Amino acid sequence: MILVDNLKQVRSDVEQCGRYVVLVAACKMQTKQTVDDFMALAPDFVLGENRVQELLEKYDDRYEWHFIGQLQTNKVKYIIDKVALIHSVDRLELAKEIDRQAKKHGKIQRCLVEVNMAAEVGKGGVLPAAAIDFIKSLAQFENIEIAGLMSVLPNLGDTPELHAYCDGLQGLYEKTKSLSQKNVRIKYLSAGMSGDYKIALQHGANMIRLGRVLFGQRPMQLK
């Protein structure tokens, strides 16, 4: 089910922040029909998928697709020609494979470096203190463009702790803009999901990834 009133509220919140924000509809476990219905209502959104298999099942070249989940190195070849942006680069071997597959397709693959702001176990992302050096290590890859940072923020609610993590992420984002590196063109700060996008917008996010607020609770399985 598409929550039309919530969609209106999201657009209002973004308008109030006073800057252009890329809106990503996280369509994990939604059917292809739901995706088509949503894009008919919201053609200003791009689509974000967490799972390679689901992206392949739902892929439609009428839409712009982002890969927003953890990406296994051996799955890169299946999506490299289908996604405009990969949000979750956090290790050298993954970057190497993205570069290799992008070269095969004659494209420059735009990527975000994922940062694990709270050093949460089980989450992907480089630690904040290592992020700049990690980006520098990617200079060797001619078929990758680093377009910004992404973070899955800790689930802390509207608390001073969450605002502090958001401040830290925004500060790191600003630092990356000063990097002089051939394959670095920092533009995007992808942060904020259904439960915390308003806070992320307060701290400079210009790309938000929304699922539940648009589609309601995820179904247990695809139908």
C-alpha cells in the first residue's frame, strides 16, 4: 500500500529544508506492481534496492535505480549496468571489483562511501576516522567516481546522541569536499531513513532513503 498522505508530508518536509534533496524510495520486499504504481504517483523519486536478486526481478529501465544495501563482491557483475549509484562502498576489494566490471561496460560507476558513524557491530561502513584515508586509497580506480558519503544512522530516536552523530557525519562530508583527487567529486550526503530523515535533513543530508514511510510496514514476503 502506498501511503499518499505520508508522501505529501515527505515532500513538505523536504521543501522546508530549503535545498534540493534526492528522494530514494527503498523498495525492498515491494512487488514490481507496487513499484510501478508508486513511480506513477512520484516520478521525482529514484528507486533504491537492498538486494541484488530483487533488483534484477524488478528492474525497469524507465526508472533510475540505486543500490543501497550491502553488496557482495561476486554480485557486482549483475547490477553494474543497471544502477546509477552504489551507496555502500566500504572495502577495497569491493571497489576493485566495481572498477573492473565498470571498465568492462565502458562506464564510470558513481559510488558513495559508507560510514559506520557509531561503529555498530554487524553494520557495514568504514569508521569515521578511517574514511578520508579510505577515499584516498580509491584513487587507483579509474572507473569509479566517489560522489559522496552514505550512512545508516543508529536507531536512537530524536536524541542528543543522534544529533551528535549527524553533526559528525556532516563535518566529515564537508572535509571530503576539500579532497583533491581525480576520481572524487563530492556531491551527495545520503543519510536519513523513514524514522530519522527529518533529523538528517537538519544536518545537511541531500539524499534520503525512505521505505516504511512511503509503503507502510514491509510484507513478510514477495507475492
